[in-house]
Amino acid sequence: MGFDVVVVGGGFAGLFTAHLLRRRGLEVVVVDQADTPGGVARTRMDDGYVLEPAAGTFLLPHPHLTPVLASTGVDVVPASGVRRFVYTRGRLIGFEPSPTVAFSPLLPVTAKARLALEPFVPSGGDGDETLAAFLRRRLGDRAGELIAALAARGVFAGDPDRLSAEAAFPALVALEREAGSLTRGAVRRLRRRPKGVPRPTSHLPVGTMADAARRLAGSGDAWRGGFTVSAVRPTGDGRWAVEGPETLTASQVVLAVAPAVAQALLGDSDPVPFPAAPVAVVWLGGPNERMPIPQGFGYLAGPDTDLVGLGCLFESSYAPARAPDGRSLVKVIAGGASRPDVVDLDDDVLTGRIVDEVGRVLGSDIQPDFAVVVRHRPGIPQYEPGHLARLAEVERRWPPAVGVHFAGWGYRGVGVAHVAADAGRLADRIVEAVR
Ligand SMILES: Cc1cc2nc3c(=O)[nH]c(=O)nc-3n(C[C@H](O)[C@H](O)[C@H](O)COP(=O)(O)OP(=O)(O)OC[C@H]3O[C@@H](n4cnc5c(N)ncnc54)[C@H](O)[C@@H]3O)c2cc1C
């Protein structure tokens, strides 16, 4: 069967791209090996709990994600807990996510004094700096180490010494480039923000992530589940054949799968390597009185801790509908780039360890009667130094003009909002190629 575009992969990247292309009049089909859309973010329902194995919130408003959700009728509501916590120096320290965090007890006075000098630090590091090197240079060792660890863990389950600042947090690096300082750059951006546009905050879809994915996928022939693609080959007449249970042809193909899978489908025998870090997601649930969790969004583990759980989200606090009445639910993300071995622990061993840790961090025993573990392998993409050069190499081997395009969290941002922004750029490029 012939289409304008075949999208391989029905996670959010593929679904956004397909949706935007359809709205511009192209004939598009999304194929996925799974029966239902959503990719890693496909919701599980278990014993009255709603388990979101990957993305659980969206940062909104966002110039690309807000319109794409609105145009598919995915309603969102603000998350009800805004207070964040960090576990460091043996204490759980709470703060509001705003610039006033600089005055919180997260940092000792000497580190705050050094932080205040940031605008006077000369700009320019060496080449493709790591996130840790970049932030230590700008903010001083103490603040730089803490903030780099929290950013790396919170977004990538990553190691700040092994992430490229430029590839992983381009907006941060751009502040230095544009204004010579993160502080000056942030103030300029705040001033430039159009009046009436609020600061982005965490939002949840009404319903589940799987509901949002189903709405994006649409009905009828636009979505084909249970379709494992085995190869993508040129047909010889300027089109592409997507081979699976049947062969579909199109002038453009979007490979919205992990970079390693995309390159294998194209038959590349010397693929460009894109590292990822495995994570285990552990949910613990139980009656409120046995699971006393604070009001708020969750905590991240500081760099001075030996926790295997990098962060813990207070699901039933910020998203009450994810737990039955009278019950609490937390979601812990364990493993990642620094402790990939943790992901291989048996469910019972891992769960026991997480129960102890969460109790230690919260300062009171927790006694869950519900536990589920989901593992993501190969896991969360890690934008290590050299990532941007690797992207350029993929584009050199497969220039957009040949009609093959790469989408997803493996490339230009791991959050759903990044994936939506990328889908917008890709849709523009494809529409131009087809017309
Ligand atoms: C623990 C965790 C927490 C997260 N939290 C957040 C968050 O709070 N907010 C946020 O914005 N983001 C979050 N993310 C990131 C977010 O979930 C991802 O950005 C997003 O889901 C990635 O979507 P994708 O389409 O790029 O990839 P995927 O979801 O991996 O989709 C790829 C699809 O390709 C299909 N596929 C693979 N091979 C084939 C083949 N041969 N043939 C056919 N189909 C194939 C797969 O079945 C899959 O459906 C989190 C991620 C994790 C792991």
C-alpha cells in the first residue's frame, strides 16, 4: 500500500509527527510492534493504581507541545504538588521551584557567596564540556556539583560527568553564549517572555498518558499496531519500502524508534553508537497511614548520597487520581548511568531496598502492600560528549533529501516537550519535500 509518509514507531515522537503531517493534508500511517500506542509511556493499570512507566507529566505551556495537545483534544490540568525536595547531607530539604531556591538551605553560605559571583565569571569552556564541568566553572564547585547532579539525575538518570552540557541542556549553554552569564541570560529571557504567558510548570493529562496517546493516534487506518518492521529499503524509484507483516511504500519514512533500531532497519553495518542507561521504575502503594508521604512533587537524591533510587515522585500527592481513595503511591526511578547494575536486581531485592531507602529519606517507616517494577532497557538516552557530532554523522549518511528522517528522544531532547518541538521541525521539512 502506498502513503505519503510511513512513521515507524508509535511513541509520542511518532504520534506527534504523524498528527502534524495529517493536519497538513498528507496521507500518513503509524506502525508499531506493540498493539497500542504510547511507546515507553504506555500506562499500566494495576489494582486500582494508574502506573505511568515513563513520562508522567508535561512541562506546559510550551510553544510546540501546548498546541499539539490542544488540537487533539488532550486536556491537561496543573499538577497539584509544586513543592520539590532534595535529599542531601542526610536531610530532606524542601523548596519552591523558583529563583528563590538560591536562598534555600540546599547550599552552605560559602557556596551561595560563590554563586553570587557567577555574572563575573568569564565565558567560554573547552570544546564539548560535560555538564559537571560547565556548571562547576560557572557556579563554583559546590553549587555546580549539586545542580549538575540534580539536573542529570532528574532528566536523564544520568551522570553529570558523562553528559555533554551543550547536547543535554542546550538552553542553559545558550544563556552563557548569548549573555556571557547564566544569571544575565536568565534575566534577559524573563524580560523577553511575552506578557501573560506563565512560567512552564508540571501538568498532567486528564485521564492517562495512554489515553493521550490513543487520541493522538486517531482511529481507522491511521494506526497499525502489531506491525514489527524488519527492514526499510529504497524501492529504486525514489520511494521507500517499509517491510513488516506486509510491505508499505511511501516517499518519506520517519524512523521514530531508538537510534540503534533505526540504523539496523536501514541495514547500516557500522552504526553510529548512541549510548543509553537502563532504569528500573519501582512503584510502592499502600494505605495513607502506612505510607506517610509529604505534599509535593517528589525528591531527588543529592550527589553525596549512596541511594540507588535517583528520585522519587509522590504520585498520589500531585496526581491524586493515580491511587485509589485512601491510598498513597510513590514512583521511584533507580539505576541509570551511575548504577546500571541495580536494574538487574531481583524484584524482591530491589523493592526491599527501595522501601528502606524511601523510609530513610522521609524519616518514617513505610509499609506498602503494593509493589510493581518495570525496567527500561536499553533505557534513557545519554547525550554524552560527541553526541552532536554523532547526530551530524547520521545526517551525513542519511541526508533528509533521501526521504528518511529520524525522530524521538534519542536525538534532540529526552522530554516529551522536546520530542514535540522536534516533530514540528520535522513536519515542516517533510511537507516541503512532498509538495
Ligand atoms: C522513567 C521515565 C520517566 C520519564 N518522565 C518524563 C516526564 O515526566 N516528562 C517528560 O516529558 N518525559 C519523561 N520521560 C521521557 C518520555 O517518556 C519520552 O520522551 C517519550 O516517551 C519518548 O517517546 P519516543 O516516541 O521517542 O520513544 P518510544 O516511546 O520508545 O517509542 C518508540 C516506539 O517504537 C516502537 N518500535 C521499536 N522497534 C520497532 C520495530 N522494529 N517496528 C515497529 N515498531 C517498533 C516501540 O514499540 C515504541 O512504541 C520519562 C522517561 C522515563 C523512562
